[in-house]
Amino acid sequence: MRNPALPGSTVTLVTTADVLPSAPSGRRERALHERVGVVAAQGALDFTAAERVLYALDESGPERAGAVVLDLREVTGADSLALELLHAGLSRLAREGRRAAVVDPGDRLGPPDLVRERTGQDLPRFASREEAVEHGARALAGPD
């Protein structure tokens, strides 16, 4: 008799962008990347999995006014409750002043119009984590 393998963790990464391999080496740029939280998820998202993702988003980054990147490249699907919860969580983060960007080449969050309606924002979407992190760092840097 065999026991089935345990499923993999929903949240696969919770960190700040300054520790990623793509982090810049310059002092100013690295300091900006320090303020960008990065969360990656995988698998099929249901209500419980979405709660885990939102908890990780809340815990990512050293400050509440920083940026956050949600990487959904490895997400295979999301049920309607998970989507509602993720949309509400991303909306809350925006109200709290955190800039969010999503790596979502498979449109797991839904079409842009639906996301705008549910989150109250045009959520920037990117094909790669590096692009999303750079967007977040530039937003934190402000106008030069």
C-alpha cells in the first residue's frame, strides 16, 4: 500500500526583489528592489489556496507602502471563489497604498475589464517576473 504524495505548496516564493538573481548591483537600485515584495504561486487555486496567496502578499516586503509582484505563471487554474478573493485582496492592497503588478501570461485573473471592475484599477500585467519587478521599482522611484 502506498500513501499518495502530498501536494506541492501553493505559495512557492515569498521574498523581496533584492535577493532575486536578477537584482541589480547598484546601491540605489538595490534599495528600491528591497521595497518590492515578490510572491509566486502554483497549481490550481481554490478559496483556501487564494487565502494563502493573499497572506503571503501581506507578508511580502518590508513596508506597507512598497510594491508587490504576484507571479501566477505556474498557476494552472482558479475557481470563481479564488478569483473573487484575489480580486478583493488586490483591491485592498491598492487602497492601502501598495502598488501591485501581476505576472499573468495565461490571464488566470480574468480579462482586463473584469479585473478593472473588481479591483478598481488597471492592474499592470507582465509576461515575466523581471519585467514586473522593474515596473514596481520604477514606480517606487517616482519621477526623476
